[in-house]
Amino acid sequence: MRIIVRDTAVEAAEHAADLVVDSAGGVLGLATGSSPQPLYAALAARVADGSVDFGRTRGFALDEYVGLDPAHPESYHSIIARDVIGPLGFSPSRVFVPAGSGTLDEVDARALDYDAAIAAAGGVDVQILGIGSNGHIGFNEPGSAADSVTRRVDLAPSTIAANSRFFRSAGEVPVQAVTQGISTILRARSIVLVASGAAKARAVRAAVEGPVGESCPASFLRLHDEVTLCLDSAAASQLGVGLRSGAGVGA
Ligand code: GLP
């Protein structure tokens, strides 16, 4: 695991963008949430100046809410279209998001097919990740197993509370999601996790310095050889002194 620390989220995102452009023409794993926004902005600037072209890149999103119309503005289908497909110039037919609508049987059946679709595309070259304040990656909440695959999950109460800011009423906030599993994520050839802000500092410390295990799903990233954490100084503020400056830890 390599740890890159920059003063600001924008500077950390520039480093992440250097790593993500390697996937152009291949397969990019896409994350939603506020954490990757500066990274998508950095990538969009490089697309605009012609230094990278994602037109032939395939994209696979990490997750989607269950029971939300894909046309809802807060569905991850909508967010990926708005934040990624448009600004980065992906071809819409090459971008895939797990299906969260339909009957639960349909959702479960389509989740089962998602890992096979990623494998059929050749596997993910670079996976972008954020991190939840409880250490989740994708929607793999604490308790998720290392060998989990794409599946329907219950969201943790703290995740439902965090997501409620995007919805008009409590009743509208999804309580389930479909997420790539831990093993799905770990099959990517390389992984770039972006985190910023003091609210993520505890989760970052647990991921980097805590035990590897289900209590902090992001800790499983230490089982992978090609992981880079791109952090601003606030997100890195609870790491051991040596790590706060961006020195790596062993995989
Ligand atoms: C959601 C997403 C995760 C994301 C997390 C953190 O739960 N499913 O992929 O990493 O939120 O969100 P944010 O980056 O907005 O803090």
C-alpha cells in the first residue's frame, strides 16, 4: 500500500489522476460520492486539453441503491452519467452500473452476473474508491467478508444517515444497495483510493494501521499489492507520524 499525502484534496486528486489515466482504453472501475469529485474534475481537465481520451474505455461502477428509479437524480446511474460519462467523454454504451431496480429476485439475479461481465471485459485495470466514515468501500459495510462478490446488502444506519442529505424525506432514503464485493474489488489490477477531510481520518487510520478484517472493510485493501491511497492532510491526520508525510507501508 502506498500512501500519498498532499495539503489539499485537489492536489491529492492530481496524483490520483496520474494513476487513473493509465486505464484509458482499458477498463476503469468507477466510484461515486463526494470523495472522487476532485479526481473526476482533474481527469475532465485532461480530457479537455486533449492529453487523455476515455472514448474507448469501459467503465464499471461499484454500486447502486436498491429500489431507486435509475432516472432519479440521486441514483448512481444518474450520478455516473452526470459526473463521469459526460465530463470524461465515455461512450454511454461502454459504462455499466449494477441494477438496483426491479423485483428483489431480479436485482439478485443481475448482481450475480455483474462479476462475470467485469471478467468478460478483461477485468478492471484501475479501480477508483472512496471510503465511508465507517470504513466501507463501495457499499461493503463492516461485516463484509473478504470473499464477498457483487450482491444486495443492507446499509448500515450510519450510512443511511449520511446519505439522507441527498434526499428530500427520510422515507425516500434507500436502505439497501447492490455493491461489488470485496473480492470483486480486489481482483482489479490496481486500486486508487481517494479520501479527504477530517471526517475520514479515523477510517483511514483503521484501514492502514488497524487489523485486516471485517470490522474495517477498507483494511482488506492491504491484501492487494497495487493500492495507492491519495489523501489530503486532514484525512491523513490520524496516521502514525511517519505515514502522515506520505511514506508508504508494506503491502
Ligand atoms: C457511499 C458510496 C461509497 C463512497 C462513500 C463515501 O457510501 N457507496 O462508494 O465511498 O459513500 O462517500 P463520500 O465520498 O461522499 O464521503
